[in-house]
Amino acid sequence: MNRSKRANHFGTAVEKRMAEKRRFDLERASWHDARFGTGTPVEITSTMHEHSDGQPGNRKGYRESLEKLRRHDGWYCFVVYRPHGRSGCTIRCEKMVRSSDLPLLRWHGSNDHRGTEQAKIATNTIFR
């Protein structure tokens, strides 16, 4: 199985590490992953530094979730990791961004999975 097919595994590991490091309370919801101790929602989103085809990492954002996070003054915790072995990963960099401070996104289509418009958030737009 290639690394891309194990993205959920790595994403879960990253969420747990960030929750411990940043003292988030993990909370499973359709539009966020955790909360600060104050109750503010946080979406923890991660990507590989470089995919197996050599392309730089990026993350999909869903319009409905982003708008809900903005309405609740939420934050994004962006994380870039490098997988190693079958189950390990090293966090290369991380950044907290208020949802209202995200760069403008180009929304396109909707899909059956989430039923909302989506946009790719390139790593280099967050980590400059």
C-alpha cells in the first residue's frame, strides 16, 4: 500500500500529536477536529511534504466547513509531515491560522462526498 492510501492513518497521528502539543481537546465533528480550552473550534489539517509523484502537498478545503468555522471564530492548525516506514511520520512544520485570515480561495464544483464546493489550499500559501 502506498503512502497516499495511508493518509488517514498519518492524519490521525498528526491530530493526536497536535492536540497534545497545543493542548486541544479532540472532538469529532464534521467541521472541526478539536477545541481550545476556551471552546474555540480548531480544524487540524495535514498533508505530506511531497507526494509520491513528486508534487508538493496541498489540502482540500470545503466551503461549508470553512464558513462554519469562520462563523464560530475558529482556527486552522496546518501541519506538514514526512512519512517514514509503514506507520511513522515526522512533523516538518506547523502553523496556526485564524479561519478569517486564510488567503482567498478559488472554489469549484461540489462532490457527492461532502456536497459542498471545495478548493485546494497549497502548502506554499500557508508557509511562506
